[in-house]
Amino acid sequence: VGSAVFTMFSAIIAGRSHGADPARIAAQILPGVGFLGAGAIFRGSGIVVGLTTAATIWAVSAIGLVIGAGYAAAGLALAIVILFILTWVQRMEGLISGACRWDLHRVTYDPDGGKTLTRVLAILDQHHVQPEDLKSASRGPGQESVEISCCGVHPAHRLHMGPLADLSTVRSIERIG
């Protein structure tokens, strides 16, 4: 929507000013959206994640440029093509790598006055681990634990485990089911 609005605005402004280039504002959308896409790409533990998201952001921006230039039917057709490609790629990925298999892990740590749990939750939030995948448990004096459900098949679904293991107050991480 933003790309379409900027493209339409660019054409309106160019129509009011003689000699103005209607492509100037639209041309600035590409590097801006490229910057947003680059922010969607994460790299950790030797795994690059977010390429599909970055490409989708860029493609949706292109659709906005097409619609903003006055080609709504072409924009709709492109949106359908992109939706088909994303759906097809997701299905192929599922066929190739298989469905997620959920494992339960227990992270045992020194509470450190509540600081460790806050750090654990921040790491889980940063890696988009859903709150329903987290169960809190207590394990005795001076130590606490949380149980985290995560996929045991796809490495990208376990990126949070490395940063958790790097916390100095984490005593152990064990698979319990």
C-alpha cells in the first residue's frame, strides 16, 4: 500500500510541476524496501533465515509500484502469482524436509534474582518462540527451570538454543521428550 501511495503521489506531483520526473519518488522505494528486507534476514549458528520474508517484502513493494502506476489488474495478477509461489514453495519444503516434530527441552538455571528468567524470555522472544511453547517449573533451592517445546527437525526452529546455552547462569539444557 505504501509503495502504491508513493507512486501515485509521485505521478500527481510530476503532473503539477512541469519537467518533474514522476519516477524520482518511486525510485527511492527500492533501496528503502531493500533495507527493510535486509533487516528481515537473520544469520546465526551457520543458518540464514528470513530470505523468503525479505523477497516477499520486495515483491509486495513491486506490486504496490505497479498498482500505483495505474495497472491494478497487473498488480492483482502479480499478487496471485506471488501467493501461488509462496504456497507452492512451502508445500515443497514440507515434502523435502518433513513436518515439524516437537521435542520438549528443560532449561535449568540459577535464578539470579529473576534476571536469568528475564534474559531467557528475551532470547525466546527474539527468536519468536511462542508463549504457549513455554512452561515454567521449579527444581529446588537455588535453581529454576523452564520447559520449551521446539521443532527437532528444522534447524531454523532451534536457533534460540545456542544463545540460551551461552548464558552463564544456565546450568543445563536437556531434552526430556
